[in-house]
Amino acid sequence: MKLIEPSIIEEYRLKAEEIRKNGRPKNWLMGMLFIALWIALAVWAGFVILKAWR
């Protein structure tokens, strides 16, 4: 922390406080995409395991 200038630290501290007040931006579409990807991966893995087990 000593290598970073205090002005830089203060600038980003103010930005962080602004984000904290306003809330983080939400991207629901990307969230749904990741959830769908994980579900598809789990279903695929289930089929692979089921096929190997039979």
C-alpha cells in the first residue's frame, strides 16, 4: 500500500463508496446465461454418468 500514491487510493475509495451507495450494476441476462450453462452441464454430466453406469 505504501507504493500507491494517496491521491490514487482516495480516488478509488470515493468510487467504491459511490458504488456502495448506488448498488452494483446488475446484468440479469448474463446471470441467467451462466445459470443455464451450469444446468446444461449438470444434465450432460448426468447423462454421461448414467450411460457409463449401465
